[in-house]
Amino acid sequence: MELKSKIENYYRYSNSVQRIIIINIIVFIFPLIIKTILHLFSIDNIDIVSLFTIESDLTNLIFKPWSIFTYGFFHAGFYHLFWNMLMLYYFGNMLQNIFGDKLIYRIFFNGVVFGGLFYVISYNIFPVFKGSVSQMIGASAGVMAILFYLSSYSPNMRIRFFIIDIKLIYIALFLLILDIIQIPNGNSGGHIAHIGGALTGYLMFKYNYQGLDLSLFLSFLKSAKKVKKTNLDFDKIDQKKIDKILDKISDSGYDSLTKEEKNYLFKAGNKNKKK
């Protein structure tokens, strides 16, 4: 009971990125435990994960509509989970420090859903996939959405890679190009979903900035609504100063910021959200 209480308290006081990571880890471990229990009773023909995977066949998607969302919380193996959660932790926390928890949820969930739709649509319109049936799992589309939202917001932010600094936009574009050129080489569905997630993150930034809220699609509403204009001018925020603060976060973490720097980021994030 004490362990359960500690886990509940940790979850309660964690931020959005930590909660998404916790859920992914639990969802990864739970089917393995169930599989082990079933194996002990000589039941090896039940695949629990398949109930939650998204499939390229539209008929299967109709009978498993929840899979457009649930596939983003299952992973094919430890390293698949590890790298996705590592990227989510690194880039997600940068974005969360600026915009807060709600935006992280919106971007991640939109990335998963629209990445999944991009995958299904692609498999049903491109001749190369005709007659093939594919399944997909993984949080990569949601992670790519977060990365591209962040890189669209602060493209010149520098990330330390061993002994050199690389602009965030170059990292994002490198991963996107890597996905594009790997489509013919296997795991086509996964790479296509990554591209869909990246596109979602970019468009969410672009249209939030101009007054459209793409997260409304997640609620299956009829149309996006205009956000009321405010007298706050995001252009007056010094982008170079923001990039400098984000570089500091990248090098030393959010806690290394001064109170003035934290307030400035908070102010900039609020102005951008209200535009």
C-alpha cells in the first residue's frame, strides 16, 4: 500500500511530460505481465496488444475506433519505448517549461491521432501498399509533434551534441528527412506516422499563432473557431533573448534560470498562447 501511495503521489504532482511517460511505461509492462501469466497456464494464442494497435485496413479501424488513440501508448520493445520516452522527456520538458501542461497534452494527443490517420490514409491511397495489411504502435508521432512545435517556436535554439551546438530546427529536419528516405526500406507505416506527427506539430504552432485552434479536431467538433485577437504583440518579445534562455535550459536545466528569466519565458508563452 505504501508503494501504491508513493506512485499515486508522484503521479499527482508530476507534470504532463512525466505523466505521459509513466502511462507509457505502465502500458508497456502490463501486457508483458498478462502474457507471462497466460503462458504459465499454457495459453499462448492470445495477443492482448493487438486489441489496441492501429491497422491500415479501414474495416478494422471501424471496428476498433479507439485504436486511433491507444496505439500511441504501446511499444514493440524496450528500446522502442526507451528512445521515444527519452526524446519526449528532453524536448517535452523544454516546451512544458514555456507553455505549461495543457499544451503538451494537446500537441502529443493531436500528434498521435493525426499521425495515425496519416498512416491509414497513406496505406489506402498509395499503390505501393495495395493489398498489404499493416499494424502499428508507438508514441513517435506524438513525440515528433512536440519536437516540431518546439522547433517552429524557437528554430534557432541550440542543442549541445557532444562537443558541438546544433540548431534545433536542423535536428528536427534531419529526423524528418530520415523518416522520408527510409519509407522504402521497411517500417513504412511508422515512418509515415512520424511525418504526420511532424506536420501536426508544425501546423498547430502555425495556426495557434494565427488564431486557429487545431486541437478542436481532437474533440471531433465541426470546425475550428477563431480565437479573439488581443492587444498583446508577440513580435515585441525579443526572440533572441528567448533563444538564449532556451539554450541555457538545454545546457543546465530549467532550475538554472533566474527568476527574471523564468518570468520572461512565462510572459512570452502566455502571449503566444493568446494570439
